[in-house]
Amino acid sequence: MKYCAMKKGARRKRGGLMVTGTMETLVCLLTVLVIVALTSISATAMNTQDTVSRDEVVDSIMAYMKATYMGEEVKHPGRNDLRRVACLYYYHGLYPRTIECATGVNVTIYKPLERIVALNAGAAEALRALGAKDRIVGISDLIEKQALFFPDISDSRVVGGWRDIDPELVLELNADAIVAYGKWPAPEYIEDKLPQTVTVIRLDLYKPETVRDEMLKLGYLLEEEEKASEYVKWHDKYVDAIEEKVSKMPEDEKPEVFLDKSVIESTKERKTYTKQSGGISTLCELAGGVNIADELQATYPSVGVEWILDQNPEVIIGLSESGGRGGYETDDESALKHEYDRIVELPGFTNLTAVEEERVYLLDSNVPFGPGYPVGLAYMAKWLYPDEFDDLDPQAIHQEYVDKFCAMEFDVKDQGVFVYPA
């Protein structure tokens, strides 16, 4: 190694720092160890379009060492560039890998993600669907409570809630990455608490409008492109078919829908969803419905019962939110029936078109969000257009999703409560 040649006892002064031959020798030895480590890796795959040679790695490391530790004025790569060069050589072009997160910020990983913390159910569901459930080493407390839906994941180490984590527990797990929502928890609860060695991947993985693209991004980071393509194929099969039929429906014939946010007992007002809320409102639009509250102010506004009566919606769809009312964890539909009865028995509702024609439905929140959201879309499309979607079987689509992507034994016909009336 010609770069290490130096007479014994020679001394150089760089910016007031005395660098001895011994120190420089140590630097050179460190470089040799890095190169040895790089050359010892066995290839898992080759990407001839984005690789570097051994000599390029050596030159980059030496230039960086000279500039950083010896103070020499030489052209050298920055720390991240050096990391990228070593990564390209070490992993034969497979890394680094970069995606744009839900926040609009790019995140780059430099090695395979083997130990992952999933902070919400959407993240855990997505990781499982992509064949990476065995890489999950940490979860939030909400996932722990879903033992039936996540039989192999729910017993992982709990690192806190989906809004707040214990950074020490994450470090104890030696996690490579955390998958969290785009907005929650805020950076001061994750990024600011953890070293840069733990990559924070912010993907929502619950919004119907972004799930497809985010599954492809996550699949790319995990080296599970084939699994991601399999998911997209399933997704597009049903979403595209529904979109094709809905696109032919005249705008003035689309049914008007009231989306009920079933979380209050009041008989004078109801909470609902606007366009700003996304989620269930987006799903309603994709299914060909017109949300009568779409243009109201606020994300989840309260509206008076009298207002709903004046609008006289043709269909009412209530979203039964978390709290054990339905989903995979119970076979008891009494809680959803109670919600249903509360809606249809509201003062004056017997005169509503939706109630008169028995077009009031409840959808459990496990169905319309996350990678499995096409199941919720299928239910809504069939409710809004029963004749046009006579051949659509949401329950069969649901079972297909469970069989293909959930890695568990579960019969949606006999287990769980997902819609009411069933």
C-alpha cells in the first residue's frame, strides 16, 4: 500500500496537530481492515448498472482519510458519498436505496433492513404483506392488542405507543429502522431521540390514495419487489374494475351519501368527514358516491340532525372506529348493531330516503384502510350501485386478501365482524 509509506519516526504538523508516524500507520491499518471487510463479502446479486471497483473504494477512503485526519488539501468525497461508494461495492450495486417519504423528504438506507420496528397497524400489515413479518422486532401497544390479526407479530417487544416511543427500548432491540406515519409521532418523539443509525421511514400506509405507491416504495427498500408487484396486481385487479364502471356513471346520477363518524351518542348532532379528511371520504368518491359534507369547513365537522334531514341523503355509511366494536378480534356483532340502531332511530330519520330504502350501512375501520382497503372499496361500490356491481363479492375479495397477504388462518365468513348489516 503505497499510501502508507512513511519513514519511521517521521512527524508532520497539520493545523497545529502533530501527526506521528504511528498514528498515520493506524489510519492506514484501519483502511486496510475496511478494504478486507469489503472484499470478504459474498455477492447476493449483481447490478452492473451501478457498481464501483475495489480501486475506486480504496481511492475514496484514502482521500477521505487524508483530508479528514491528516489535514491534507486533497479532493475527497463527503461522509455520505463515501458511505455510498462503500455501499455500492459491499452490496454489489443493491444499495444505497432511496425513496420519498410521505413527508416529501427523501430517506436513504445503506444496508438491508433486518430489524424493524412497526409503530402502527398499517405498517405491520404492510410489512407482513411484503413478506417481512419475521423482520419485525418491535411494535406499538395497539398492535399488541390485535393478537388474532397479528398472531406472529403481536408478541414482539412493545416500544411504546404509536404516538410516543421509548428510545432506549428501540436501541436495545438494535433496530435498523422504524416505520411510522408521515405526521405522527412528530420528529421530537422519534428522530430527535434516536441516533442516525436508526432510519425513520415515514409512510402512511392507510390512505386509499397513496397505499399502492407506498407499498411499492416499501417493497423496494426491503428488497421485496416481487412481493410488492404481487400486491399491486391484486390491488389493481379490483380497484381498476371498480373505477372503470364508476367512471361511466353520470355525475348527476351519483348517489348522495352521508358519512357518519360514529363516536358520539348525541341525538342532536353527528360528526362527519369532509374532503380534507381523506380516508373514508376518498373511498366514497372512488366508489362513485357524493359526500354531502365534502365542502364543509374543518376535517371532522359536527352537523345538526336537522341539516342531515334537509340534505336527505340516499345512502348513509357509518365508519365504526377503533374500540373493539368490530374487526378481526371479535365475532360479536352486537356493538355494530347498537351503532346502527342509534343512527336509524335518530329523530326524524325514519323519513330519510336512506332509512326508508334500508340503505344504511356500517363499515368497521379495519376494512377501508391499510393495504386491504380495496375490500372496503368493494363494499361501498356494491352498496352504492347494487345493480351495476351485482357480480362483485366483497367478502370473497376480503378472503383472498387474507389468504394472499396476511399469513394467518382466518375465515372471514365465520370469523370477525366487518360490516353491518352483513
